[in-house]
Amino acid sequence: MRIRPRRPELPGNDAEAALLRTRAADLAHGTTEIEPEEEVLSAAMFSVGEEIYAIPLEHLRAAIPLTAVTPIPQAPPHVIGIVRFRGQAVTVLSFAAIFGVGGWRVDPGVLVVLEGPDGRLIAIDCEHIPRAVTLPLAPIAMARSARTGAVVELALPDIGRVMLLDDLGPLFGAFGRGA
Amino acid sequence: MVVDPSLAEPLALFVVETEGYARTANEVLLALERGEGDLAKRHQQLARLLHTLKGTAATFGLTGLAEAAHRMESAVDMAREAQSPLPAPLADALLKCLDGFVATVRACTAGREEPPFPPALLAALGSSRPRRASIPPPPPPTPSTGERKPAEAPELATWPVGADDIAGFTREIERLRDLHLRIDTRARELARILDGAEALLAAPKLRPLRGRLAELRSGLTADGEETFEAIAALENGVKRICTLPVRTVLDPLHRAVRDLCRGAGKRARLSIVGGDAVLDRRLLDALRGPLVQLVRNAVDHGVEPPEVRRAAAKDPEAQLVITVAQRGNLVLLEVADDGAGLDRAALGAVALGSGLVTRERLDAMTPAEIDRLVFYPGLSTRAEVSEVSGRGIGLDVVLGEVRNLDGSIDVATTPGQGTRFAIHIPMEIGSSWLLVVTAATGVYGVPLAGVETVVAARDEAMRVGRRHMSLEYQETLIPILDLGWLLGQRERKAPAAAQPLLIVQADGRRIALAVDQIVGEQDLVVRALPPELRALPEWQGAATLARGDFLLVLRPEWMVSQDARAEQVVTRRVLVVDDSVTARALHRSVLESGGYTVHGVPSGEGALAQLADAAYDAVISDVAMAPGELDGLELLARIRATSSLAHLPVILVSVSEERELRTRALALGADAYLTKKDCASGRLLGELAAVLSRRRAG
């Protein structure tokens, strides 16, 4: 049996292919909104109900369809279950339950796998695949100096209110407590 | 002489080989000293081992080591020629020389001078070499039974494998498993498409295409099966590399017992039961120290001198027994001796004198609590410190090392008769036979080692009361516990006639576990849950099924401990119906924060089954469900059409904001309709409270 290295799966139709080409070109040439010398933070942005959250891209390992999550009876309510990721069991957490977010637009159908500082992996549920964005560092630095918790609240001109999860501690330390 | 700098890597392999040869040589020497087995064969084996060590050392230019091996060979010449047992002083000297050989090899570094072999060891070898007259005569030959002895299998070459290699193999196996899952999924998808297009492909022009597609489907299925077999073979191979028989760690303890007894003037024989059990090498390495300490402790403290044993009408040779057993993913190691037992009075006195306990506390302690004082640091009943004991350090270190392995250790003693230490350690690698069962909406594994038998529920054998249910089993009454109830998925209910009851036993207790169905038995590799979830007492771990799904494995010790579980304080019960596992988790989180007991089901049919068995105060159901399943509106209609459920409060929840859907839901009898966007914590709880309040008032 010969095993070939995996290749990225190509889009199934022309419209998707065109969209990906456009996005690739944008990334290659950069956006026009950010000044060349402005420092930015790459982040993954997603909505939860009415709120928009962002997580630094460096922590993101994968976004996978929410399939085959095995619920764990008697686990705390913010634990959805475990999922298989690259051969290992990864804990799946309810982002909304941990951060006390109310309401959702669609049932979360995506799992975002995050890696913590010690190499631990966890997955959080999302309503959709997060969008890769760049956030200007200046307002982030200002907000960090005023923050009291793991979340930094930003007011960005084109996007609006964004909650930047600057510290993944609450996610990795979510056990033993609920929302 | 300087070791060639280019030999760094081969030298590392030589260290590993030498350690292996020395372990074997130790066993052979002990057998030759005891005069056990075929002495001619043992001498030949020893000669071959020493010769190999000599030759390999010479190849590396390690002339000092080669000379030491040569001197060891010469020392046994006489006994080998006579095919006789080795005298004890010679065996002593050879064993110490072997230890020195291994230590010197380990100290060798490529590019540096060869370390000198300790001359004192060689001198002892020379002085212990017996004169011909002192060599005991060989034992009389045993008459031939006429049986042909099997030919000796040739020794195979070995390759050392590092931990990084194993991690790499394991990752590749998991990649292959994912590949197998993709092949399997695509094969099933192709089968679905072919079935769906059967009518289209029936046209005569398309028959060749249909035939080709059918071949592709068969081929893909066969590839999936072959991949699965290859994965299983690789996994077994890695398991064989990663695990060793426990005997590899236990056999060297024969030497330890022998040396300790010689030093203390005592006699003891070590027996090993269950030494063929196979465990993770890392676990064996970690257990080596504690086992040595327990054996040393047994000889030094437990075993009496021969004359004392004779006076007590005991065999002058004490018996030490190490027992290894595997129970699911737990390994049990016991070290037992038939010595004097723990001196509780002395233990108590030392603990009191050192300020560890007060007089009042000591007087209140049970014998078992006094026995556990041996694990306290600094506690020793020895007046003098010896090489072996007296500092009170050993057993507290054992306790610490066992706890580092997430294990536990117990001690039991009978004065005058002996002491037993029992270590329980969970294993990470190893497969277990599991009984796969269903309960409520889940499928679970129960370690077969914890299942005594399975019986079918019979009315005449059950005693069902208001708070407790019992089964008459082997002339005793044992509690009946429903697995669905234990896992918080439904209310407690009496087993139906012929419902399977698993007699689960652990920690000396038994329960009858009621499950919905027994799926079958499987031998699966059970791995620990992610670190965040390992503290959950219910779960031993999770096994991976053929399709990549997880099978949660229950812990028998937890199940039997639930027999005294108090009836929960009655709270209002809500049934959540939603095919989305994340939505069910969100609803549960919100509702439990409001003090409700929540059960969740993924389908309308499941909800109706649950409602038929238990009473709920309200139902919260999604409108959209999986294709082919009852949707929320249909479920609502069925509830309203059932006389016993007609007045049950039902709240429908949906992602849709269409007014028409809301109108339809309310017309069908929904008490409230919320969009999921509205399901902020306060809103849902507020709406539910309002509905319940209206129902009560109505």
C-alpha cells in the first residue's frame, strides 16, 4: 500500500475557485486600509449571537466541521464533549457558555482548534468558520492597559465592537466551573 | 586508550546491548549458584554472553573491558568444565564484576580515554576463584524421558528504538487511521450515490458505466478494509515495541533478594506470579525503584533470621511473592512476605516520640491507620541506620513515586504471619476487553474484567421500593442501578422484564447495572481522556471504534460506589430536544444555572420515548431537526395529541425569525416561541418561568 502525501482539496466549483483566487491576491498584495508602517495583530474573527469575537491567529490550529463530537455525560455544562483531531481526543468547549454570551444566530457547526502555551489543544464551537483579519495594534495596546479580564474590548472603525480574547487562560482553565 | 570519536553512535548501542546481556547473565549466574536447571546449558549460555561482551569491547578498542570479560570467562572455566554449580563467593564476585562492567561501559565516551575497570573487582574475582577440589560435584544426570528437546531458536538481531521513534510511529498510525476514515466515508458516499442513481444507470447505454462504478465501489471498500488491517497490524507492532513482560523488571529482583539475604544472614526465596503480563515500558521503568524498595523492606524488616523462624515453627527460608494482575486499564502489583508482620506497637511509639501524632490521636487510630504510618517520611523502627534501612526514607519515597503515576498503595499485615503491599496503577497503553452497552441515547464500554456475569431481569428476583431497587443474586440482595439514571440522562426506572442486568464488581462491592441493550464484546485500546477531563470519576477513558468514533469507558469502581447515592433533591425537570449537540449544551448550561434538572435528546422520537417513561415539567424543542426526523412542530402536535402529555408546557426555539413559523407554532399549542438569538440566559429562563407560572395558575 503506497501512501501519498495529502494535497489541499481543490474547490468544487468555479465560483469558489474565483473567490479563493481573489482572497489570495488580496493577501499577497495587502489591504489598502492599513498603513505600511502600522503594526497589526493577525486574528481569527467570528460572531457569537450579536457579538463579534477575535482570537490571535497564532493560537489557531484548525477549523473543522462539527461532526462526531462525543458528549461526556456528567461533564460540566460548558463541556460539549470530545472530538478526534489528528488522532487524539480533544476537549470541545461551548464558547458561549464559558463567556456567558447570550443567544446565537445559527447552531454552531464549526469547531476551532486552539493551542495553548503548553501545547495543549482544545476546541471551541463557532457558528461559522472564523475570518482571518488584521487588527491595528495601537487600539489594542490602549485597551489592554485598561482591561481587567481576559477579553479586550475594541471599537474599530470598519467593524464596530470587537471582543479580542487576548488571554486564552479562561478557555484552558475552564474546568471546575461553569458559565 | 582513547575511544575513537567516530564511534559515538555505535557506542550508545553497545551500552544498551551490554545492559541487556548483563541482565541475562545475572539471571544465569543466580541459577548456576542455586544449581537449578540444565547446568551444562547454563554454563554454555554464560560463556557465550561473556564471550560476546569481550569481543564487542575489543571491537571498540576497550581493552580494559575486554580483559575484564576475559578474566570473568577464565574464572568460570573450572566450574564449566565440571558442569557444576558456582560456589557463592565466586557468584558474588562475578555478579559484582558484571555490575562494574556495565558501569564502565556507561562511563565510556567517544573521543576520551577508556575509564579504568575497578581493579578491586578483578582482584576479588581472582581470590574467589576456587581450587579444583572445592568445586562441588555435578548433580547426577536425570534419566532421559525419551522426549526430544526442541531445537534452540537462533538469537535474532535487535534494534534499539527511541521514544521519539515511537511517537513518530504513533502519529503515522493516526494519520493512517484518518486516511482509512476518509476512504470509508468516500466508499459509503459512492454507494449512496450509486443507489440513488440506480434508475438512471439502468439504461442499456449506461450499463458499462454502472459496472465500472460498481467495481470502483468494491475496490474502494476493499482498500478501506486492507488499510484497516494494516493499521491494526502496525498498532500491534508498536504495542509490542512499547510494552515488555513485567518479568523484565521483576526477574532482577531475584538478585536483589539474594544479595540482601547474604548480607543480613537471612534466607528467602522470591516467587513471581503473573510475570508474563505485558506493560508499558515507561511504567515498568517507573515501578522499578518502588519494587526494589518494597523487596528490600520485606527482607530487612519483615523476614526473620532462620533460627527465629525455626523457633516459630516456620520454614527457615522465607517466602516473598510478587503478584501482577491486570484489571481493565489498572495494573495491580502485590509484594507479600510471610515474615513477622508490622510491629504496630513500635510504629506507634516512634510516631509518638517523633511528634507525628499525639497520644489521643494514636489511641483513636484503627490498626489499618497505624499500619499506614510506615509511609510517613522519617519514620523508622530501626534504632541504627544500615545500608539498607533505618533512615525512614524508603516507603515514603515509594508512596510518592506511586502517586506520581496516579496510583495508590495499601498495606495489610498480620502479626507473626506477614505483610502485603498492594500497588494499583492506571495504564495508558494496553487493550482491554469491553462489554459495549447502550443506555438512554448513548453507547458505552464497561470493562469486562469488572463484569461478573449478565442476567436478565425477572420480576420474581427484583425488590422494587420507593427509593431503592434490589436484585436477589446468589442468595444476597444487591442494588439495581439504571445506567441512564447514573449518567444523568433520565429518571430512575425499574428494569423491564428481560432487560439486561450486568453484575458489576469492584472494591469488594457488587451492583446490578441495568442497561438498555448489550451490543457485544470488543478488545479495544482504551486511552485516558484529555487532561482536562481526567478527574471525572465516572470515566476510565475512551476507546476508538473502527469509524473513528469514541466509546466512553466507565469506571467499575465509580459505578459500585453509587449504590449509596442519596435520592437527589427534586427540582423541576426540563427535556431539551435538539439535534445539535452544541445547542443542547448551551440550553443545559443556561437551564442548570436556573436550578433545573436537564435531560437532552437529539430527536423527536427520542423525546417521545423519554416522555413515555418519565415525567417532565417542560419541554424545550428546536423546530428544525435532522432530515427524516420529526421536526419540532410535529413533535408538538404528537405531544398535544397524547392525553397524558396534552398539558405539558412546550417552548419551541428556532433560528428562524419568520413570523409565520411563530404563528403556526402558537396555533399548534406551543406555550412560547423564541428565536435562538433571543435565547440569552435571562430571556429563556424568564420565558420558562412565565410559562410554568401560567400553567400553575391555569
